[in-house]
Amino acid sequence: MAIRQLTVFVENKQGALVSITDTLSKNNINLRALSIAETQDFGILRLIVNDETAAEKILADEGYLIRITDVVGVKIGDAPGKLSEALKVLDENNINMEYLYAFMARTEKHAYVVIRVEDNNAAEKVLEDAGFHLITQADICKL
């Protein structure tokens, strides 16, 4: 049930991010979530897109270094404390979260969060058991 995330290594220079987003746009790839962390020389761009297979090929053909990572997508209520509830479920089950970021979603009642953990299956099970709805790759295509 994991979501496939593209991790793209980007040179930290003006226009580099525009080049990636423009290339994806021209190829009808729609961004659903993204996160970027930078160092002095490079950035790490994490993307959830509507067609990760096509995006991976397109960016690789353009010379970008890309890695695919399975991550967990979870829908949480859009109210104070709801993210904390989901994170507590993972913590109480000894599942370490490496990072997280939010989705771009079309809803007023929910937020969508991408969570990277070592064991996706364990995280998905405890989150579902706690009543959280997981996001699938098919759900992303519907957003």
C-alpha cells in the first residue's frame, strides 16, 4: 500500500528547481506533494506525483540522479493535535519516523501527510489499527 516517492538530487543553483518542475509540467506530470532540503551545494527534492514511473524516466533522461523510496501516506483530521495523534501511534509502537511532509490536497476537512519510516508495513498496520486512513497510489491519482 506504500506510496512511491521520487528523490531527486538537485544542484543548489538558481533555476535548477524551475528546470525540474517545468520539465514535469511539460510532460503532464502533476505534483501532489513535495519537500526540499538543501545543503550548500545540493538539494534533496522529494516528490509525490500522479505518475511516478513516467516522472522517473523523464527526469533520468534529463540527467538527474533519482531514487525511488516507498513511503506511507496517511489522512489526518485538520484540527489541532491530529498530527500528534498519528505520530504517537508510531512512537508507541517503536516505529521511528525519519521525516515527514504534507500533501497539496483539495479538502477542508483533512490533511495528507507523507511519512518515511524503516518498516512501512508495520507503520501502516498500527496506523490503520488506530483508525487512520492510509493513502494509496490510486488515491493520489484522484487528487
